[in-house]
Amino acid sequence: MYVYLSMDSSSETTWETHESLESAGFNPAALEQARNYYESLNSTAAMVIYEGKVLFSWGDVTKNTNAHSVRKSFISALIGNEIERGTLSLEQTLEDLSVEDDTPLTSLEKRANLSHLMTSSSGVYLPAGEESFGMRLSRPARGSNFPGQHYYYNNWDFNVLGTIYNQQTERDVFEDFYENIAVPLGMEDFSLSNTYYKHEDRRSRHPSYLFRMSARDMARFGQLYLQEGEWEGEQLVSKEWIKESTSAQKTVPSNSVFDYGYLWWVSTTPPYSDLGLYSAVGRYGQSIDIVPELDLVFVHRVDSTTLTHQFTRSSVNELQRLQLLQLILDARRS
């Protein structure tokens, strides 16, 4: 049976929707304050799933837009499944996996293992695709840290994970995500045409694996994690991997709210840590924020695919996004 998303969106969906904000236990006036704050930002879509049903959706939640670094949490799920199957191991080193680049790796760099790549601490400081100016500027000097010693948000690590996945499984990361996650979840807007490899050979032989996805399909991925990997009786991602990957593995000194798990941001500071908050986060304000203690998933989007955005680079920063989330949480009646 089809239902309709609440508020802005008129597109049919298989998501169930709460009958009313009041029946879901939320204060409509307080949520209106959150809505006003949302409209004051550069946000283009937001959505909350509460107790497995749509609480609200603002903006166009059906448009597939660039997921940016949220993609990294997608591949975490796929790698977790391969670790479960024994195809991959967190202890496998770059040398074991025959990973190289156009700039040859040193013997020290080859000692970095899959765990180090997934926690952005490989110690391999080479140019990489999809790097921001800030990432290039803050890149440490080669050989300055041992593998696993130092956290640095490193697209080289992330992109190499895509290469490793494809080589070791002899399959394609995008096709596996589509067949093993998107289709079973019933994603309504996503297709393989929303994925592509971005090759930047002057930087690295390892391409970036890029996704475009709608807010409502991101919400399904978040709900999958909230449900510990189970969807309609099928375990799509192992419960043990979800627990491990969304636990803090590396301290991030520059961030006062989050530390880093296996390609997930994990809150380690109250009040969010008390709620078990962990997040998939991307440039300009993309996020899937999962709040296990409240049975809630919050998705936030800034459409970076528009021509206007190419000139303005409009964004929503972490503080603003979390402020919006807090207003939503505050609207929940105790």
C-alpha cells in the first residue's frame, strides 16, 4: 500500500508515515521552530524517521544528489560483509593486498593494514582524488607517522579501499551495493546510473567511487544500521560489524563532538554520546545521523549538483546541523 511523505514531498513512497506529529509524541510548535531554523540555513532537504516511520520530510527528499563522503560509510558496510565472509581481514597489509600507486610505496607504508585504511590512519600521505584544498594543505609529510599512529582524514586511504574491494572480491563495489543493499532495502530513487568512478590520474591511480542518492534512500540506509543490519527478516550487514564499525577507533583531536570508527563518525561527547549518536558525514552538510537511544534517524542534505552551488559553494556546517538536530530532539515530548 502506498502512502505519502508528510509536508513538502508529494511523491509516492513505500515508507510508512506517522498519522500526526502529536500521535508520534512530538510538539508541532517546537518542530515548527526547527523548521524555521532549517529554512534559515542552506539546507535543501531534511527528513526524520522515528520508530521506523516518517515523522517529517522537508524539501525535495526524492532527488539524487552528490552524497560526497557519506559514500565512505556505504563501503564500510560492504567491507564488513567481506570480513564476515573471510574474503578480507582487518590485519591484511598493503603488501599482502598488492597495493601500489604511481608513486611507489615505501616499505613502511606497505605495512599499513586494512584497519588503518578504514580509520584513516595509514600513514600513507600521497595525493588522492576528490581531495579538498584543506585536505591537501594539512597532509603530513611522507614518512612522518607509522601506520596506525596518527589520524588524518585521508582520501588516499578511502579510495584505495574501493580498489581493494574490487580486486579481492573480483566484483564491483557499485554493483554489490546495489544488489546487496539498495535492492533489499527497497531504495526508491537510487540506481547504478547514480554511481561512477572518478579518475584523476595526475594524482593517483586509485579512483574515487562516487554516489548520488536521495534523502529518503539515505534514510533507509540509516534505518538499516539502526536495526543492527536486519531488514524484513534478512541480515544485510552483520550485527557485530555494525557495533564494531560504529564504535570509536581513533581519536580526532580537531573535533570536539566526534571521533572516528571504521568509516563512521562516532560521538564521544555528551549529550550526543549519551544518545549513542553516530553519523555518516559528507562535504557541504550531507549527513545520516543515527540516534539509537531515541530510535531515530535524521538525514540532512545540501544539493551540490546545481549550477548555483558551483558558484556559491553554499554549505551547512557541523555546528548548524547538530543545532538543527537538537531542536528536533527537543521537540520530542518526554
